[in-house]
Amino acid sequence: MLENDIFKALADPTRRAIFEKLAAGGMNASALRVGMEISQPAMSQHLSVLRKARLVREQKQGRFVNYEVDPDGLALIAGWLTRYRAYWPARIDALNALLKDMDQ
């Protein structure tokens, strides 16, 4: 299931940091490594996991490869969250009622 791939990919703090950098704008692997204690082979492995989860896509420009957030992957996350959004209002109302009872 692709959602499992997405959550597994984002479970790693290094991959989350890479994803967050790319959310600010596309860049190549060398630029992504700036400020991170990570080797080029490790960066390539992390990018591969993010690509397979459809969170990141690559765009080749000549001999360089730029990476950017893949909107299709974000749509999958949004779709997954939408299925559970209906549960929140009832839970928040129950929490509010509990907090009011605790105050009395």
C-alpha cells in the first residue's frame, strides 16, 4: 500500500529534513546536503526512498538532477487524512466536555 511507503519514508528524521528542505523549493543533491552530516551515497539512498514513496520527483537538466516535492504524493497524504477528518469534531467535543467536567 502506497500510504505505508509514505509513512515509512517520513518516519526517518533525515528523510523528513530532506523533504522539508525540498518543500521550500527544488534543489540538487549537493545543495540538499548543505548543513547535513550525510554522505552523497546516503543522500542518494534517502532520495530513492522518497521517490519510491512518490513524495519527491526528479528532473534532469543536462548532467544535473534537481529534486522537488511531488504534488501527487501530497495528494495521497491529503486523501488519507480526509478519511479520518470526520472523527475529529466528535472527539474535540468530547474533550471539551471532559475538560468542563474536570473544572467543576
